[in-house]
Amino acid sequence: MPSNGTPLHLLFLDIPSNGHVLPKLDLVDHLVRRGHRVTYVVAGGPADRVRRFGAEVVTYPSLDPLASLADGDPAAATRAFFRENLAILRAARDHFGDERPDAVAYDEAAFQAGRLLTALWDLPPFLLTPSVVSNEHYSYFDHMERLAPGHRLADPVEEIAAALAGHGLADRLPDFLWSVRRVAEPTIAFVPAALQPEHATFDPEEVFFVGPSVEKRDFLGTWEPPPGAPRVALVSLGSVRNGDAGFFETVAGAFAGRPWHVVVTVGDGLADADVARLAALAPNVEVHRWVSNVSVLEHAEVFVTHGGSGSLVEAWYTATPVVVVPPVPDFLPYAERVAELGAGRVIAPAELDAGRLVAEVEAVAADGAVRGRVRELREHARASGGARRAADVIESRLGAAARARAAR
């Protein structure tokens, strides 16, 4: 709680995605337990998960922006997410009316709504991100394009400019473009510093790499190895791009009859019939929609992953070597970082088959240098502070702002 002892009212803005909401749940829990009030704007299934931790949830009719990621139009995703941001903005303004929270904390994918709202209401902002961030020295988007030439986001500039002009913010267009999106406010990143390229170029008084926030997820389902289970591996494509049934079939075929017990999580991307079919392919491969990854990784020797930041943070938290199979260019910067750090191996999707997958899993599990490296990364990640440090940052920053206002 700020030094004046006054409880805060914090507004969180988020998109309906487990990968974005889950890292914030422990932060919400810390804030509520410290006596603060949290109002959280989010739609869909994540809304019920947020309510568990004492936040007041404000829902809205989501436009399902995640579906746009499958579109071939380079501007489809940025257009869909901007329109989702406008829906989030409307929900927050309608809910609060003439009242105001003390600050607005917004997800990286809700940054347009967050920056609009903090400008219109003149409130302190916080950017909360489960991913690496960009500044004038490092651009995630340039990094991605270097690894996948021609793969670049295209903003619906005219639509964004018109909306900003309607709010009297026409001169701030670059601050609202996905293809730029540099940190411009106090930022809490739920990744450890080692995962962030050019991390030393970020101002430590403005950008806080707090590392894993992986507690409070038992509602996803906990896991214990069955009696007599052999070596354990976890396989997941994350919370968004998880609809590739062929990938999961390759996994099941690769490990069928081998001395591994494989836990596969498929999220919501597959139909029930596909999930049932996968579950029947091999008796040593069990399939779940959701389970707490950490509860599996505590027993696993290897994590086969798409290479998203959330999954890599979970792997580091449990000192689990990874085999990264990046399904789209978005994950190539993370795959490159894994290789640079010696924390696992990478398979290009075009090179994936059953034999290659088993060979890489066996090799990384047997690699003493990799196992030693992920143990070092576990210590680094766990020392980053997590949700407790994130709550401390918010309290400290808002306390300092309150003192500055009082002195004026």
C-alpha cells in the first residue's frame, strides 16, 4: 500500500486470452490481499478466472480478435485488435461514468485502449506484458522480420488516425501503431531479463523485468505422474495457435511405444472429436485441453513448445530443457534466444517428423550443458521478483505520484 496508507483503485484492461490474463492473476491476488480494489475489463472465459481473485470484472462483447491471426491479410490482425481495443475502451468508460480509478494497468495487446484512456482521464499508466518489449535500441518487430523477411505487421493507419482525431489525439498516431509499439510508460514485463534482447538498454527505473508469475493456476487442473510412469515430457502449442491437429498426431505417433509418458495440452483450438481421436492414438500419450503446465514441468525432463514467452518462462521456472517448434514467425525471436542461451534446441516446422522430434527430445534430455544452463536460468527467473515485485512497483510508483501531486 502507498506510504500514505490509502487503498488504491486500479483498473486493468485485457484481451480474452489465457496467455495474456494468466500472468496477471497472481498480481491481482497480491493487490487485493493488500487492501486495494481492482476493476478488470476482460471478456469471455478469462473473466471467471479473474473473479476468483477478488477483482470486480467488467465484461464486454468481444470481437474475438484472436481469430484474425489465421487471416492472410497482413492488416487483419492489427485491425481486429484495434477494434477490440475500442470495445474495451467503451466498456471502461461506460462502467466508470464520472468516477475515476487511481491508475490504469493494461496488457500489451490492449495498449491502444490503455493509452487512450490514460490520456483522456489524465491518469498514471502501467503497461503489463507477458512478452519481450521494444525501445529505440531493440525492436521485436524488426527482429522478427530479420528472421522471416516480408513478415511485417501492417497497421490500419487511417482507421486509427480517425479514432484518435475524434478524441483530440491526432498528433499521437505513432504511439498507437502495433508495428511500432515501443515502451512509453512504466512497464512490468512478466519475463526475466535474460529473455529480453538488448535488456541493458532499457531504463531499470521504467521497465521492470519481474519474471515468472505462474502461481494461482490450479483451476486449470493439476497433474501428478501415474504410478510407474517412465520419463515425462510436456507438449503444448500455447494458448492461441493450438489448432494444428497434424502436429499433435506427429507427437503421438513419435512417442507411441517408447519409454516416455507424454502429456499433451491442446487448449481450445481443436474440436472434441479431434481431442478424442488424439487421446486414443497411444496409451502413453495423455491429452488435456488445459492443465497447469508448471505442475507437469515439475516432473518433466523436456518441454516441447511453440516457444511463446509464457511457455519459456514456465520452463525456466522449473529448470526444464525445451525443444522449440515455432509454428509462425512470431515465435522465431524467442527460438533464436533459446539457442543463444543454450537452453534447448529448435526444430523448424518444415523439418519436423517423428524421427527428428524423438531424436531432439532424447538429445536435449541427455545434454548436461543444457541441464546446467536451465538450472542457472531457474535461479535467475525466480530471483526476478514475480507478482510480488510487480505489486511493489505499482504501489511505489503511485505513492510517489501522490506525493508529487500533494507537493504542488
